[in-house]
Amino acid sequence: MSQRITNLFKKFSIEEFMAIDNKDLKDRVDGILVINAMAGMLTDLTSEEIEIFDAAVEGR
């Protein structure tokens, strides 16, 4: 996981990275962790559960 986060931030120069506000950096890392957690949970769902999830997300 830490390697993924490191790779995502490689697009910044060290100066750009150091200039990122701590709260902004925390928010970015939190977002990455949430996306990975959701992706991990979705891989464990059955086809029926995925349909229910999709319907809930779409508001059906």
C-alpha cells in the first residue's frame, strides 16, 4: 500500500511535494485509502450483491 501511495506522489518534484499543506496531503492519502478499501470489499461480493450495491449507488 505504501508503495502505491509513493508511486502516486512521484509525479511531484521534492519541492512541490514539500509545499503540499499537511491537511491537503492527509486528505489525499485518506482518499487513496478509501478507494483501495472499497475496491477490496467489492472483489469479495457475489454477482447478486454487486447488483444490489450498484442499484444503491445509482439510487434505484
